[in-house]
Amino acid sequence: MSLAAVLAIVGFTLLLPRPRGRSVAGGIAALLAAATVFVVWLDTVYGHPMADRVGTVLFWLFSSGALVFGTILVVQRNPARGAIAFAFVILSTCGLFLLLAAPFLMAVTIIVYAGAIIVTFLFVLMLSQVAGPSNENDRSREPLFGSLAGFAFAGLVLFTLYLSTSPQSAAASAEGAIPGPPEQRLPIRVLAEEERKALREAVARLDEAEARLGPEAGSRDDRLSYFEAIRDMIATVVGSSIPTRDGSLRLRLEHQPTQPGVAPELLRKDEQAQQVLHRADRVQQLNDRTFTAVEGHLIEGKPDRDAVRAQLRALREEVLLLASATELPSRTVANLGFVLYSEYLLAVELTGVLLLVATVGAIAIARRKGATP
Amino acid sequence: MITLEHYLVVAATLFSIGLVGFLTRRNLITMFLCAEMMLQGVAINLVAFARYHGNLQGQVFVLFIVAVAACEAAIALALFLTLYRRNRSLDSTDWQTLRELGVPPAVDTEPLPPAPPETPDIHLPPAGIRPALTTEEAARV
């Protein structure tokens, strides 16, 4: 790790533009050596990522692309070429965004950065093109100390990351010696696989349940037992209130956490686990209420069919939400819009104001002194 | 399996490369692009955490980062234009009169390499006049 940092410092020192002592070949060789040492270190510390071939190859492609073009941007004499390299950094970052299930952000980043910022700056660069060597392009400010500061920073961050994720520290915190923050052992699986499966099965049955409300779907006892089966299926996970008992979710999360490497108090304090438990409580209440109504409808015909159907639909939505909790929703873009305009409405408004102020400010600053309006 | 840490390492490295560029380069526009690259490193970090927490809060933050970066680009461009009009250079060291009191000025000791000699323009013979043939050309015709 420190070897990689030292090699990177040497490489950047050799490559940064200055009048004397710049050696492109030596710098590139040092950077290549640094990258090799770095990859070997990453591979030995965090394991061989070979299970998901395509994703793995794309990840290495995009991340190395981002880092290589970032390096080119920093060491390039010609600022116009630097801007092109920055565009490639943006494209690589967008690839990483896609791998991380953020398609909308990818589009936004390409449009804003590659489309607007880069083009504007290329115009400025064309306006201010200088011929021959110049102070701003061919000199660097303290090449050695600059790279030293940057890579010392990187080394510190990576060392902290290494300390917080190394096998020794995980083992130590499992014994209770070092209680670490929960984000170190992500992702926490709040829902067990069989619970998720049971909930999805219940959703599938609820889809068909509406057809079974009418008398044409079989005898009353058959229909009653069908609905009771669904209720029990949901109740095993979230618990029920009529015979008061806990569901497997609460039992597992609060009383006997079985997740390896996660301390019990950690899971209880975890915000995500709390949210899931909260949602499970809601499902439990809705479950009991709905199936009381269904029984009433089937035996006495008391709540009419439309009301029961509406309740069943509401229950289905809630169960589906619980089943897919802690997973990123597949309709990321729609959900992003929903989150943006419900939870973060004030922030969106503030951003709009900020953009307006920036536009007015840019025009006011760039206006020529003494120009007639 | 690509884990959260792989993304965090890439993001931290991208951030520090941007930091090196911002500290060492003297062209204002390159400095600005390096700052934007640092923002990209932070954005990768946030999106990776959003992915591994399974919620969208991180992505919302990145949207705000992009909006702020756009504002920053507009203001920075206007400032660079004003500075460029003042003394026809994008060198940030030209403005070191703004430094703190008691800090010695940065002086460039090494001379710049000489400018490459300009290639002379090609002179074409005036149109309508046949150039005189050299002896070699005459032998070929």
C-alpha cells in the first residue's frame, strides 16, 4: 500500500509539467508500477471478485478508466486535452453509476457535465489559447509537495477503510471488543430468505383472492380455509394480535439475532431494521383487520364485497412493500422522483433558487464594465 | 464479488487525484476540472452507499451535488472571464498579490523552455505565371 503511494508520488512528480527534469517515460513506468502494486494489494485484501464476470469486468474497466483519465487530466500540459480527458472521466463514472443501479443519475451527469460544462469550457479555452510555453500550462506549483499531500490523504483514507474492514477488526468486533458502527458490515440482511419467499407467496395468493370472494368459487368452508391460510402465512412472519404472538421477524431481530458477524445490539440499533419492524407492525394490524372483514363478509355478508376487495388490495400493497424492503426498487427513476418531491421538496425548491441566483450572478459578474445595457 | 469497499477505494483514489491536480496545477480551468473530479469521487461514494443500504437517499444527494456543480460552473466561468480580461492570462499565480500578509511570494526560478521556432509560411508562386523549370525538372519533362 505505502509502496504504491510512493510510486505514485514519484510518477506524478516526474509527469507534472515543468521546464526541466520532466520524464514522461519514467513517470508512466512509475505510475504503471503503482497501479500494479495497488491492484495486487486490493486483490489480496478484498478477495478475488470473479463470481459475476460481466459486472466484474465492467467495474474494472470503468474504474480504471476513471483513474487513468483522471491522471491524464492532472498531468496534461494542454488544457483542451485535459478537458477531453475529464469528459472520459465523466463517462467512466457514469458507467459506475449504471453498475450501481442509478440510470437517472447517469443520464443527468452526462447531460450536465459532458453536455454543458465541458462544451462551455472548451469555448473559453479556445478564446484564451496561448501559443508556445506559458506559465499557467508549463509550470506546476510544488509538484513534489502537492502529490505528497494528495496521496498522503488517499493513504490515510484507504488505511482507515482497511482498518475498519480488515478481518481482524471484524473478528474483534464480533467478540465485542470493538463495537463498530453498523455501516461497516453492510448490507445487513434484515429479512431472511424464507421470510421473503413466504411474503411473496402471500402476495401471489392475494392476487387470486379477489375472485374467491363470490359464492361461485366453491363452498363457504373452502373459501374460509383459503383465506385463513393466507392470513397464517403472513402472520408467521409479522405476528398477529388475536391470539397474541410474535412473528418470526421480530423474534429473530430482537431476541435471537443469528446473523454471523453482527452483534445483537447492533441489529437492534440499526435504523433499517427498525423501519422494517415498524412496517411489519403495520402489516400485522392490516392483516388482522382485513381477514376479520373477510370472515364477516363470508359468514354474514356484512361489509359488502367492494369494501373487502379494497381492503385486500391495500393489504397486498403493504405486504409487497414489506417483502421488498431493504432492496433497491426496480423502478428507480419513478421512485427517485417520488422521494424527491415528497421528502426533499424543500431542498428541491432551494436548489431551484440557487440555480436562479447563480444565473443572475454569472451574468452580473461577466458583464463588461462600462458596456451600455 | 464486487463489494462496497471496491467502490469506496475507487472513489477515494479519484478524489485524491483531483486533490493533487487542484493543488499543483496553475491553469484556472484545469484547477476547476480537478475540483469537479473530486465531486465525482464523492458522488460515487454516495451512490455506492445508496446501493448497499437499498434506499434512494444517496442518489438524491448526488442530484443536488450535480445542481450545485452546475451553479459553480456558471459562476466560475464568469469569474475566469473577468480575470482573463484583466491581464490576459489564466495563471492563478498572477493573482498572488491577494495572498496573506507575511507569506513570501512564489517566484519561478527555472526559465521556460524557448518557444518552438515558427515554421515559415509556404510561398506559392503567383497564379498565371509558369515557374522556371530547374535543370532536373527539365530533364524529366
